Amino acid sequence: MIAERQVTILNTLGLHVRPSALVAGKASEFRSTVAVLKDGQAVNAKSSIDLLTLAAVVGTRLTIRAQGEDAQAAVAAVAGLIEGKFGEE
């Protein structure tokens, strides 16, 4: 199964170190492979270092894509973190 959802970075500081670690930690809770895509570049959502390479600032549109048995739950969990501004605001 493949699941996908588009989200927008809403928090003022963007996808910096702390949010990247939160996303990687959340994505790692799932068996599915989880990727974050920006402008055609796909990175492993289970790697905070990879996520930082996206340089996603406030307003950036991202696509969360997962493939595997729990893909829908993985996409919903990661998207929820992003849409909730990583609990920062």
C-alpha cells in the first residue's frame, strides 16, 4: 500500500533540528518506508540529517509518502506533526 499527503510548513522556524528529529522519530515508529519530498527531491523521513537537507522554511510545501502495511498511519502521524507546528507555537 502507498499513501501520500501534501503539507505546508507552518511554524516560523521551519524544519530545523528539533522538528527534524521529531519527524524522524515518529516515522521510525512505523514499518513502512517513509519519505518526504520537496521540489522533486526525496529524502528518508527516518533520518533527521536527510530531512535537514531539504532546507524547508515556513511556507514550504512538502509531500509525505509512505509504502508498506502501515503507510496510511505513518503519513497521518508525520503530517500531524507538521500541521501541528511541531508543538512549537
